[in-house]
Amino acid sequence: MVNVLYADPEPQLLNTELLGTPVAIRATPVSYHWDLGDGNTITTTNPGKPFPSEVVSSAYGQEGWYDITLTTTFSGQFSVAGGGWQDIDGTIEVISDPVPVFAKSLESRLVDGDVPVDESEDPWIPERAPDTEGPPDPDATHRKI
């Protein structure tokens, strides 16, 4: 299955006070680097969009648990006492907490329609353990979108 990746592209605002003067800081995302946990990575200036969009997406070649992390690069500006925005030299990178994902191979099976399905639990996703970790992709690449 395709994993759709997306991030919130909205600027982050921080209002503070410095020596009694109000100061606003605005951090705007300028690029996104996705580490898919299997050796594959994606770098893009596009934040992506929720499903059904697949503008920023990937798929795992092997079954198992993987951690997806996002490193967002921000540019910054500041404003003093409500004045105009002024650029801050350089950028800053912020790394997200890993998001665990289980990649599952899907296969069709005949089932007994008379047997009720317990939908409170997904029996096809195993507990995370060393033997359920996803292997590295031997053909891993870095894509730029």
C-alpha cells in the first residue's frame, strides 16, 4: 500500500517580550526531509496533502515495523514592536518524533462469512519486537520531489 506523507506548512509564530519590548518571531517551513526508516529518503519543498493525494508518497518493499521521521527546515523572521518583518540569517532544522508504521503484505483469502469479525483488534499487525522489525531496503534511494 502507498504511504501518503504530509506536513503542516503553516508558519509558526512566537510572541515574546525582550527588555520590555514586544518581539514576534515567525518560522516558515521551506523544505521537508522524510526518512522512511528502511534507508529510503525523500526531500521536497512540497508539504504534501492528505489522502487521496499521493504527491509525496512511498511504499515499503518488505513487511515489518519502520519508523518514519520528518526533518523540517525553517527560515525565520522577526518583528519588533509591531514593525515590519526582518529576515533572520540561516535556517534551523527540527526533527519530529518517529512515527511507527507497520508495512503489511496484503493477500486475498476466502473467509467464512458466518463467522463474526472482531473489529476491536487487528490480528494482522504483530507486536513490535526484534523479529518483526522491517529490513533495510537493499535498493534504497534518495528522491527529490
